[in-house]
Amino acid sequence: MTDDQTRAAIAILVILGFFVLVTIVLIGFVDISSPEIAKLVGLLVGYITALLNPIIVRYFKEQPRP
């Protein structure tokens, strides 16, 4: 596996992890009525969102128009 393939695999895993976490919370598998759990979920979503920023900039940059 090359370095580019490894980077792409990590990027895909982080993006999928974000969507899985958000989906689990929105479906209701996590009881966010407790303030401690709600803070933890907010912390995790914020952390993963911060991880997504450089990935999105690298892999989804705007293409030049002809």
C-alpha cells in the first residue's frame, strides 16, 4: 500500500466515523438527556469535525474552471 492510498484510507475512515457518530446520536442510541453525556457527545463531534477540516481542504478542493 502506497502513502497516498494510506492517506486516502485514513481520510475515508475519519469521514465515515463522523457520519456514523452523528447518525448514532440522531437515531437515539445515545441518551443525551444527561448533561455529562451531552457534553461528551459535543466534544467528540467537535473533535472529529476539526479533524475533517484539513481532509476536506485536501481532497475536495475546488477544481479550476476552463
